[in-house]
Amino acid sequence: MMGEYGHGWGMGWWWIVGLIILIAVIWIVVKAMNRQSTTSQESKKTAREILDERYAQGKIDKAEYEKRKKDLM
């Protein structure tokens, strides 16, 4: 009788472990999908937007910016 109670109590904890594993797997999948959508959004920038950002960050000077902007038009 004691063996059955002990076995039942041990089985009661396994559903919690399974639930934790399931939540962790779902969390990992959601994070991976979110990372992919962020990457795809960044790659959809136009050439003009990228040029504007580079100029704003100081990576290119005004002469280079104007030259490349003219090339894009």
C-alpha cells in the first residue's frame, strides 16, 4: 500500500516537469521566430534608407552622401 502511494506521488511530479519542458520549448521557438522576423525587417530597407542611416551615423561625409544619393536617383 505504501509503495502505491509513493509511486503515485512520484508520477504526480512528472507532469510538472513535462509542463516546464513544454513551456521552455515554446519559449525557444517564439524567440527564434522573433529573431528571424527582426532580421527580415532590417533587410527590407531601401538603399536610400541605408544611405541616410550611414550619413546620420557619420560613416560617410556630406560629399560622399550627395554623390551616392545622386547615383540612386
